[in-house]
Amino acid sequence: MRLAGARSGLMRLAFGAVLAGGPAWAEDAPPLMLGLPVACALGADCFVQQFPDMDAGPGATDPFCGTAAYDGHDGLDIRLLSMRDVARGVAVVAPAAGTVRGVRDGMEDRFASTPELRAAIRGTECGNGVVIDHGAGVETQVCHLRKGSVAVRAGERVETGAKLGEIGASGLAEFPHVHLSVRQEGRKVDPVSGRPVGSGCRGDEAMAASWFSPDARKALLAHPPTAILATGLSGAPVDYNRLVVDGPPPVPASGEPATLAYGWYANVRGGDRIRLTLTAPDGSRFMTQDSEPLAGAKAAYSAFAGRRQALRPGLWHVRTDVLRDGATVASREERVEVAP
């Protein structure tokens, strides 16, 4: 099995004031309830990629004491699979009612994957975005919106769920997503736990004082960050850098020189194993292969395995599992019909 990894996108917010100081914290009294900032179904056509970093030191810990964060990250990232999904227009919506404080639009959607590209957007890392003032000293900010999609203007009143723009990859982004950050009197808040960013994780109790609405909490808990983004059949090696641009490859034609199963994963941890299983049209087990334990956490990962054997027509069954400490923490199955 060959594994190909990719680190997640980084961002640093570049507009919206950050004030000194902050209020005494009252975890049991959220000043407002937030909805998710997207009009898509978690776990189906969009996925939680990263949470705020709750570790005040040089490490990174998500609110659940997992690894779905990176050092200094201050918001919630919800991703699309690829730039192909950006093209269909997935709405970013207001997480709560308020007044638009500021907007930016016009920046290109492109991955900041080189030092030169990162330097070119220095000072505008948020990309295209919107800041909303919700009152009570609370504001939210969404970043990395699709160029030309911003649908509101400064001073405009918006209600919960109003369209702000569309998910894109503007600014300092290495995958298509929207970044939601929350501030109260300038102090960065983790909306998942309702606690200051960098104030430590709470494990299973992380959402006890969440600022998210009950429906949003339910969706987040139902779709943990370790996820299988896609799996399927291929006649050639699958490369992460193409997946994030073009999405899952099309169904291969019979007669391709190789028969491969592939998987695409989010937030796998060090020590996890990737298992790929392929069942042939006649019901026989064509292949099962486990990876070696992963050397470290990966925000995004791809894997493929198979044989240099011509692909036969018929209905193939592909399954992939993420194994952690001997248990399956994520699995997905697909049926793939290969035409004669």
C-alpha cells in the first residue's frame, strides 16, 4: 500500500478588530446561539476539517482533546471535497442575526501552496469574508469565500441563515472551506465549547457550554472529525493533490492496466491503520490490505492499494476502514459498476 498525505490549510484572520482585555467568562450563559455557517449536510457533501486549538502552548489540541486542530488555529473549518464542489456554489450563511460590519470580495480562489503565493496574500489571509456584529460585544467572521459570491454589504441587517456568500478557497487556504471565528469583546471564543480559545480541552464534556444551537451540536456530534471523505475504484494511482482539485476520480473503464481501491480521509491520528478491501464481481475477495501504523496525525490523507491486473467489468465492492487501537473508528463502503 502506498500512502499519500497532505497537511491542512492555514489561515490568520486579517480584518475585524481584536480589542485588548475581555469580560469575566461565564460558561453557563452563552450570549447567543449559533447555527452552522453552511447550507450543506455534514458528513455527506461537507465535512468538519478542523476545530480551534485549545492548547495554549506550542502543541495543538481540539476541544475534544483530539488532534483535529493545528497550533494557533482560532476557528471552525468546514470543508468541501474539492474545487469542483466550489464550482457548484455551496452557500455560507449567517450563524446568527446581526449587522454586517465589514466585507471583502474580489480575491482569487487558489491554494496558497507555495511560499510565493503565501507572501502574495500577506495581510489578507482571511481572503473574501464577512464580519457580523451580533450585539453584546459578540462578532463572528467567515473567511475564504468564493470570489464574487459575497451577497451582503456593510451596514446591512441579516437574519440567521441569510446567505453571506459561498464556500471558496480565497486567502490563505490549501483546501476549499469556510472558516468561522467568534469573538466577544475582542476575546477569541471556541464556539464548540463556549470557552476561550487556548483554555484547554474538555473531552466528552466539550459541548456542555457550547454556543452552538441544539441542532448544530447534534450535527457536530454525529459527524466526528475522523472521517472518510471518499472511497472507490481506480485504474491508476490516486494522488491527493488531484483529489482536492478534481474530487474523486470517475469510474474507470474495464481493461485498465491496474485494479485499485482508494480512500480519502480526514483527521487520522498517529498509530492509525488504513484498511482497504476489494471484492470482485464474482463475490471473491480480490484484496485486503492494511497500512503500517501512521507515523503522525494527518489532517488529510489518501491511500490506494491493489494489483497490476486488468480491471474486469461488473459490480465491485470497495470498503475502507480507519483502525485505531484495534477498533474501527470510521468505515465506508461503495459499490462500483464497471461497464464492459
